Amino acid sequence: MTSLKKSLSYWIDNSDISKYLLPYLSPTSPGTKYWESQPSGNLTDRQIGRICLQVHQLVEKIEKTVGSKKISFLDIGTGNGFIPRLIPYFKEVEFSHGCDPFLDGEHQTGFQKHNRDNEFLRILEFMKSVSDSENVMRFEDYAIKTMNEHFYGMPLPIKLILNEENKSFYKFFQVGAHDLEHLENSYNFLYCKAIEHIHNWPLFFEKAFKNSSNDAIFYLKHKSYFSYLGAHRYGSTGLPWGHLRMTEKEYENYVDRLFPDRSDQMKKFYFEGLAYPRNTVGDMIKIASSKGWKLGSVEYERSKNIESFQQILFSDESYIYKEIKDNFDVSVDELLSGLIHITFTK
């Protein structure tokens, strides 16, 4: 995608940030612009709700795939490490590790700078407070904190395991997804929630395969580049699926004209902050298969804005869908997806 197919005026005339972008973004902190990162400080209620939901969904997936078996857990791209740090409070583990090349505040899409220990205790105490007398946590008891989190399936109740030794199972490694050989263990349950930010998927799946045990399960939560907000708030345009309809050159010209003050940052995120080349779920399955992984399941979780997205895509299908298909061989399922849950086995 290098040629300039359409005139710049075509894209600008059809662009409307207030109509096609802002209504679908999660709220930002007071005083910040929609494209700015979260300012330093304590986690917000919504962030705590997202962490609770993520752990809740993950524990349910672990139970459904490995049952009561003790796991050795790795969260690849863990961010601040709260997920692997919390897993031992819900699941029996040999160890629970997280790795990430970035620390808090170092990546545009990551958590803001904060005190990890203090914030972890806040989250744990919140989980205890919403659990019943038998330490069972139910989604409906903290749902209000998730606010605009995009999900569809309601997770089943899970039980807190409150042992003093839980904290001893966790370790954080400042290691990237392409350098997993530097970890000290092999894992039988691997988790990655943001492969859309990882380049070189073949190398990533190869390294994950080599650092996993013979009976390993690899679970990915994926926000597809081909979804409505696949370019994230930092690279999205005022066009429905604009990042798919425009060629790369058209995108560069478009952001240079409409967002001159931050066009360099937008292009840097678009080409470096998002996985490149752009791979569909079908491409992911082919790549993982070539590195030894066997497909377990693919579940498309609908966005809470599905009605609007369907209306936009299908009412204007004659040109929007065609412009997308001119550039990419992608399914309607993926175009309309919220989160996509994918599992592989070894």
C-alpha cells in the first residue's frame, strides 16, 4: 500500500471526528485530550475495574482449559504486573510471572507512573470488599467500576485464595516478547493481551513455543487492527475504518493536513506502536501453526457499539466495505469485533 489512490480532499470531506471517533472512545482523565496518555498518579476506578474484569475472565479461561491442574503462568506484555501478581489469589500455581520491556509510563498505551505496591494492595482490598463471606467474587458486585470496558460475556463467580504465601509466587522480568529465552523457567499457561503492539509475530510465536512446556496453552486477548478502533485513539482518524480504507501514503497525507501539531506522533504510533505488517486473525493462525502451535479456539466478543458499527458498515457497504476490501482480505467478523479471544495448544 504505497500509491496515492484518492485525492486528499476526498478523505478530508468525508472526515468527522465528532461523529465517527469521539463517541466510541473511553473517557480520558479531566484536563487531558483524547490522544494523550493517562497522567501520573493513582489508578482510576475504571482502571481498577478493568483489572478485576481481566483477572476474572482469565481465571475462568484457565479453569475451562486446564481445570484443577497447578499452572506455571506467564503474562507476556504484563505492563505493571498486576495480572500475574493476582493469579495466585485465585488459582493454584507453581509460579506466576510477568514480563514487559517497558516500565510504567514508558509506553503510550501502558499504565501511568504509580506506586505498584500501594496500588496492588488497593486492588486486592477492593476485591476482598466485593467478595462475599465465603470469599467468592461476582462480576455484578464490581461491574459499575468497569464503566466503558468493551466486553460481552459475563464471567462466572470465582473464589479468592487468601494465603500469606501467595505473594511469593510472583516475579516481574523486564524482558520483551522477542527475548523470552532470557526467562528462567518454562511455562504451561502463557497469556498475552496485546499482541497488536508486538512486531514480528513469527519470532514471537517461536519464542513462546520454545519457552513453554509440552502441555502448554497459549491464550491471547486481541484487539484487532482491523476492528473499528484498531488504530487505537492515538492513530485513529475521523473516518469509519479510515486506517483500513486509506493507503499508507494517503494516511500520512491525511494526518499531516488535519493534525499538523501531532502528525509525527500519530505516524510514529501508527507504524511503530502497532504490529507491522498488519495481520488478520487468519494470518495469526497460519503464523502460530508454522511455529508448532495448534489452534484451540477463536471467540469474537462483540463491542458495546456493535449496533452503530453494523449500521455504518452495512448502510454504506457499497463504498466503505469495498474500500476496505481493496486494501485487505479481512472478514466482516473481524471488522466488527471487540476483543478476540484466541487459544493455541502445544
